[in-house]
Amino acid sequence: MNFYNLDISDLRAIGKALLEMVPLYRFAEDSEDVLKVGAGGDKTFKMDEKAEDIIITHLGSLGGEFTVISEEIGKKEINGGGGLRILIDPIDGSKNAVTGLPMFCTSIAVLEGDRVGDVVMGYIINLISGDEFWALKGQGSYLNGRPVMTRPGDDISVILYESQNPGKDLSVLLPLFSLCFRTRCFGATALNLAYLSMGAVSVFVTPSMSRTFDYAAGYLLVKEAGGIVTDIRNQPIENIEIGVRKSNTILASANETIHKKALIALGVV
């Protein structure tokens, strides 16, 4: 599907360029040097800045009019601006990346409006394995070109989670953890949602506030693969306005049955 002369092949070209360049920065002597604090409020490392430069340069070369919202630079108009919104997390899991942990990615969401529900295309690339996840609104979710679906059944196998405040968050999550066989914390929200979309896990949850560029692409991946995404109070997130500020928690599940089990464990229903 093509949206205003932008399609998934354009995002995959960006992914290829990122995969060739970004991992080279992992073990650089200055990889942990902080360049500044980005628009999203987190530290900006050289890897973040390089990834963002690659993405914006490629988008500019396409000739379309885009409004980019990115973790590092905030809002940027390309070729006059307007048109599609491009929501970018250049390196999701940047702390993993600069310390050598092999779990980080780039996340790009394309929107026809200013709210999460307006996402029409999502793309996530694992910058270690090269695996590419993408979703097209109304056309499903894919892993390396193969259609994927969320995990079937009502057993909760693995729960992925993120926490910015473990001392507070884990006590909230313990009743939910008691329902599953394993838990994992990878440190990359977009990848967590991507793995949920492909059926590898049953639930992803973060009680900490997230920003839309962290999860917008993954939101579409999960929805198009058959899953459910709300906040942890079971409130819809479709009307949340995109931007660089932290806006909501996330509870994403493989299906409605598992989502209800998770909400009961969290004391919501």
C-alpha cells in the first residue's frame, strides 16, 4: 500500500542503511558520551544522532512533504512540512546499545493525522538481527515479509515488561506475573510489541508512562496481528495525541481472553 508516495519499501531502505551503519557505534570508545538531552527528555548518544540523521536524510530524498516528530530533535518539517506525520524513535533501547547489550531497534510510524489511531504504517527493525517487522493498516502484520499473528489460545506463556521505577512498578505487576510461565525485560518497548505481534509472547506491559514514538509502530503491529492494546486501566489509547511527552501506560495482549485475565490480575476488572 502506498500512502502519499511513501510505502514500506521506503522504510525498508532506511532500515538497510541503519543496519549497515548504526551497529558500528556499539563498542566505540565514546559510545556512552552524552551529546545533549533530546526533545523527548532522554540523553542523546552519538548512535541516536547518527540514526536520526540517516532517517531524516532518506525521508528528505523522497521528495514528499512530511512532518517528522522524533525523540532527539522534536518536530521537523521536511520539504515544506504538512502531509504525513512520521513518528520516529531512532534508537529504542539506546542504553542497551551503548553499553553493548544486543537488544535495540529503530521504530518508525506513519500517520495520516495527529493521534495514535491515525497510524497507517508501522516499521521496526532489530538492529542486531536485521529482522524487520511492519504493518499496514487493514493489510496485516509481517516479519521479514511473512504474515504473522499473535499467539492463539488463552494460556499466558511469557510476559514482557518494562519498568522505569522497579521499586514501585514490580509490586503492581507481581499478580500478573503469577499467571505466566516466564517474564522478560528487554529494555526496548518497540521490540516488545513486535515480538508480541509475531506470537512469541502473550503479554507486554509497562506501568510507567510511555511516549507515542516508543510504541506507535508497535501498536499497529499488534492490532493488525489480532492483538489488543490499551493502557493498564483498560482505557483506549487511539485518541492520544502524538508528541514527545510521556502520555500513557501500556497493556498489550495476544487476544481478548488474555487481556481480560491480565486486567483481572491488575485489579482493573
